[in-house]
Amino acid sequence: MPRKIISRSIKKKGWKSIQSKAKQNRRTKLALFVLTLVAGILIVSWVIQFTERLFNPLGIENQHRNYVWTGEFNINLLIKTSSIALFTYNPKEEKITIIKIPDELFLDVPFGFGKWQLRAVYELGQTQKEIGGGSLLKDTLTSFFAVPIDGFLDFSSLQTVSLSGSSGQDKSQGVPSKSAFEIVEILKENPFSGLNLLSFLKTDLTTLELLRLKISLSNVRFDKVKELDLNDLGVLERKNLSDNTQVLITDPIKLDSILSDLVDPVIVSEHKTIAVFNATDKIQMAGKWARLITNLGGNVIITNNAKEKLEKTKVLGEESLTLKRIRQVFGDLDCQNNPKCDTISSSEGATSSRAQINLFIGEDYLNK
């Protein structure tokens, strides 16, 4: 074969080889691009899911709260095991108070349900999908203690474990339920203790709040944990109902006298003067919620009726941590960082006040 033809053949094969390598490189780059894109989408999806878990309640649907606990104020929680206890963590003084609540306590349940024993309130709330057991418990005991309850931790599923029998059938075996005090002690032990409890937990706290609380509790000294039992504090009386059911009742004044451990030192230290106005047709609303603010540590100097009615509760006044906390408690976060909310027009129920903070209880609180 002539040398020129061989040379052309070699050149042609070399050109094809170059073209083939170029195509292969383009395919490799395209594959890497697609792989990187898919990996990026998966990572973004994972980050979104992780973020949602951080800021959504753990194990509870449709139980969203209007604020997140950041450690600025006390946090008051209900711990539900075989019984119910009120738990308060004071981050400023790094102390814990646990109050055991007897099941026989006879309570006014909000939303027009009337009076029920505490043992029945959770299940009553569970029958109302728009309310839920945890929310009804919180509202009921917020009214009873006149202390804002920020959330609940339901460990009641710890009472029963499922065991597999030799026949292959599941058997349920009761195990001793841990008390609220024992659960808090487990959470306090070290940063990683108690993580196995999360599989049994239902709560309206976010994962971020739980992590913050877990880390904070591990710093509390053993001598800064106080456990109280309402049965032992001399504030309860036994009463027989018409059907001879024995229940426990209390005088609010007696109850308030033993709640000094629940005041928030941040609110006390600011000592802001507060006025509470009833902007509804229902009587005694101002006094009822003034009691809560006082137990919180607030300095209530005025309780009165507003000039006109309001559909929605409003909190106005000097910017402060006290104002922020009262807005959290009463759900008035629309005015947070909104200068237009510094005043309230006469048509909305304005009342002259010398207080630094003014709370107007609206009709959204009629059933609470």
C-alpha cells in the first residue's frame, strides 16, 4: 500500500480517536453534572426536612405554638406520665421546680366544657380534633394555676411496652411508669442521656427547643431541683359531689401563696407597671388575667374595663422583655417590632393609663 494512503488512514483513525475521546469526555462531564445536581437536590431536600424538624413539634400534628422558647424566660411545661406534673425551669437562676398534681383535682375546663376531674381532661381534649388533649390540658391548668404554660411533654406511652411471646403473638406487659421527677433526673444526667426517651415522647415543643432545654438542664445542680406535691401543701380540700364522687378543690388565694418559685426573675427585675383592661362583655376578665401576670412576676397597678370592645387581645407599651413575654403569653405577636402598634385608637377601646404596659383582653379570650 502506498505510503501516502497509509498516512491518510492513520490520520483519519487519529481524528476519529480524538473525536471519540471528546464525546466520551462530554458524556462524563454530563454524567458528573447530573450526579452533582441530583446530590445537590437531595442535600437541599435533607436540609429542608432537617430544618422543618427543628422548628416543628415532635410527634404532634396541628399543635403549633406562636413562639419559640429561646431561654430568655422561664419555661413552664406539663409532664404527663401516669399522672400529671407542672415543671418550671428558671434559666436565669438555673433551678427547677416540679409540682405534682393529683388526678382528683376538680377543674374548670375552658371552651364551655364545664367542670371535670384532671384525670379526664386529656381524653376529653382528644375527642375534639380542633383542640387536642395537650392543648386542653395546657389551657385548663393555665387557668387553674394562673401561670402561663408553654408546652407539654407526654411520656404516657412509657407505661406499657410490647413484648413478643414465644408463640409469635404480641403481649403487652405493664412496666412501672416513671414520674416527672425521674424523667427530669434522666434528662439532667449528661448531654446524651435520655435520648432514648424521645421515641416515647409526644410534645408541642420543637426539636430545637428540646435540644436547648436538654443542654440547659444538664447545668442544674442537684440542690436546685425542688419537688412539691399539691396534696402536701395545705391548699387542697376534699369535697363530695352530688353523686358522692370525691374531688379536690382549692382557693385561688391559697394556691397563689405557694407559687413564688414560679415567678420569672426577668419580669421581676424590670418591674414594669402593667394595666389590664377588659375589652369584652364578660365580667371579671381583667382580674382573672391580672392574677396570671402577677404570678408571672409582673407589677399590675390597674384592672379596669376598656371603653369599647375588642375582637382580638392587644398588648401595648414600652419595648422591654416584659412586653415581649406578655405578648407571647397572650398571642399578640402582630405588634412585635411594629411601631404602628404603639398606640390604640379610641375606636378600638383606648383607656387612659399611667402604666408602662397595657393589656386589653379581647373577645378571643372569652372561652379561656
